[in-house]
Amino acid sequence: MFSLLDAKKGEVFVASFDGQGRRGLGPEHLARDRVQRWMDTVEPWGKWVVVGEVAEELDLRNVELIRDRSCDLPGAEAMAALAVARAASDDLALLEPLYVRPPDITQPAG
């Protein structure tokens, strides 16, 4: 399964997951026209399941698109549910954010 999220700026955040929900490749940020090539790097077997509203805007081959409010554009409710699930199984002091793309701003020179 591939998860695609609009990263704005002509890019998409991409990640792959197995049938158990374990992350495979990604997350990465790619130009919209590179998403199919990225997906093709994974050994294909049949149709890929793709979630996320931006997937409908891309010209993707051999995919089954799943559209649902819960996976199109994750909101606060979905993020809170994930946080609750992680809190029950992880040491919260060890959790760190995962920044997929560098920040747009930088520190002033000197």
C-alpha cells in the first residue's frame, strides 16, 4: 500500500506499507511527476492500493485508489487517535518528530 499526501510546492509525501501496516519505503518528498517512478522501484505484484486525496490528481498506473475521509487528508482527530495508540505502547520520552523535508527557512549568516 502506498500513502500519498500533498506536500504543496509541487511535491508529494510518499510512503509504502505492508499488509500489517508496517512502513516499508519512505517517507520521502518527491516532485509530483516522480511518484510513479518511485512506486515502480518497489517490486510490483498486481495492483497497488493507494490512499490519499492527491493520488487522484496524479497519473498513476495499475493502482486501486481508496478515498476516505480518514486517509485523504489526516486531520486532528486521526492524529490524536495515532498518538493515543502510540502512547499505550511507546516510551513517550523517546519519541522524536520525523521531518521529511528540510525547513524553508535557515539561520541568518554570522
